[in-house]
Amino acid sequence: MTEGAERRPARVVVADDQTVVREGIVMLLGLLPGIEVVGSAGDGDEAVRLVAELAPDVVLMDLRMPRCDGVEATRRIRSEHPGTQVVILTTYADDESLFPALRAGARGYLTKDAGGDEIVRAVESVLSGEAGLAPSIQRRLLERLSEPQREPRVAAPAEAPDGLTARETEVLALIAEGLTNQEIARKLHVSTATVKTHINNLFAKTGLKDRAQAVRYAYAKGLVAPPAG
């Protein structure tokens, strides 16, 4: 860019299911230099639709939203519209929120106590190909990446039983390994809500009533290898 040339504002879509919060964020962004709000969405489905329609540079994405949560919306946007970056802007900074969002393709992650300057820096960072992470998120990311990862002993059946999908079979095998819903979500890079949906579906298909039955079923169907020894 030549000296004195004016950089065009970053075109931003805001996605948050709470109307007051969403309007407040839009109002704040309207006061910040270098940002132009081109649309706002009340859930993940609407956010994906607006990205397809408006081709914004960045989506500021909440996580907990109806119909389609922020993790799934992020995954769809990054897959279908790779020219749009996603910065998570949420109340939650726990592992079950952070890591599925980053693995879905979010390049930035801020909590809603972030100031205007921090939001501008995050937007500029992701548009420059860098990560736009709050300092506390950076620290947690480094801590988490240094922890040992647990690998399940999942067998590979030739065909999924009882009409289960590949993902439902995978979730069932991880249940049999003793993983919690939160651990399964981290393992599969999805939200906890998505894991619960898979569990409800596989229980309905197999007639299972609880996790204990699921463990017995997984071993009986060869979805998980017996423990060594």
C-alpha cells in the first residue's frame, strides 16, 4: 500500500442471539475506526446466509445460539466461504467452548469484556493472517496443547450396526471408552450440544437407555477393542 493510501474498512457481520447484546455490539463497532458493520444475525444459520449474501471480511460470532450454534456456523463458513474469517466473541472461555471453536476454523477468540481497541486488533490480526486471541486465551491454548492427549482403543467394524452413521458410531465408541460429553466434544472438534444430539439419535436407533448399556453394546458390536490384559 502506498504511503497516504487509505485502507478500506473491514466489512463485519455480527452474530449473537440476544438482541440487546447484538445491537450493543453493532453500536460499539460503528464507533470504531476501520470497521464497517454490513449485517447482523440472530443465530448461526442466519450468519451463514449473510456471509453467502454479503461476503464480509470477518464475522464476530457468538457461541451459544439456537438452531445452529457458533461452532457449527464457523465450520460451515470456513468450509463454504474461506474468504471470510471468524472471530469468536463470547461470554465463555472454558475449554469446551474454546477448542471446538478454534478447531472449526475460528482465527480469533475474545470474551465480551473485550474493549473496542481489542476488537479492532483482533479483526486486523485475522485479516493479516495472524491469530486474534485475547491474552488469557493464548495462555490457556498453550497450557492445553502441552497436556498429554488420550487416544481411545477404537476398533474399525466393516459396517455400522443398526443404521448408525459413521459419526454416531464414533461417538458410541468414545462413550464406551469412558469419555464424558465434554471430552468427546473436544476429541471430535464439535460442540457439546452436537455430541448430545448424536447420543440422542444413536440411543433412539439402538434402543439403548443409558451409557452402561451403550458400553456393553459397543463391545458386543466390536466398536471398541477389549482392554489389554
